[in-house]
Amino acid sequence: MPLSEHEQRLLEQMERALYAEDPKFASSLRGADPRTHHRRRVIKASIGFVVGIALLLTGVIGPYIAVSIVGFLLMLACAFFALSSLRQIPGAGDLTVPGRPAAPSGGGGRRKGKQRSGGFMNRLEERWNRRREENGR
């Protein structure tokens, strides 16, 4: 479930305060960019794919059928690994960086049902916030 705008603002304020108070600790908590991790996986899979091609050709040229089968299976596994890693790379607007506003939620026009439910959830959240304010909490 995505965070509401109010929750996103609170989270951004807490992140900025943490970075201002102790930048070294905050950077150690943040960790590496997930896009870098997935790109590294794609590069490793590409190298494995090239090695698979080399094994496949070696098996075809020489009388080593088992080597060509292993090369083909390696190519297949690396292609699957690379494609699954490519799908997991978040877009540039998906990550929030302290000091920068978060990307607006909603997105493309493909999922109109999600947009309607977002309005319903926003109304429920507004009601919840009003009740909390009325009770003095």
C-alpha cells in the first residue's frame, strides 16, 4: 500500500533531520542504490551469456556435445537472469532522495481501477485524520 501524501512528507522530514543530525550514520543506513545492484547483476549475466556462447561454439566445432549443451543451458540461464534483473530496476522517479520531492503516485493510464481506489483510500484517510483531531489526539 503506498504512503499517503501526509505520510510521505513526514518521512521526508524525518530523513532530512537524520541527514542533518548525523550524515555519516544516515548514509550507512541508506545503503547502495538498488539500480546499481540490478545493473551489476545484468552485467554479470551478460558476461555469463558470452561465456555460454563460447562453450556452445567450442562444443559444436569439436566433438564435445556435452560442452555445447552446457553452453546452451548457461546462455539460457543467464538470459533469464538478465531479463528478470532488468525488470526489477526501478525507474528514476521511483526512488526518493532527501531534499527532492517524491514522484507523484498514480502513473500511467493503464490501471484506472487503481486510481479510483486511491480516491476512496484518500477519503478514508481524511475521515480518520478528522476523527483523530476531534478526539484531541
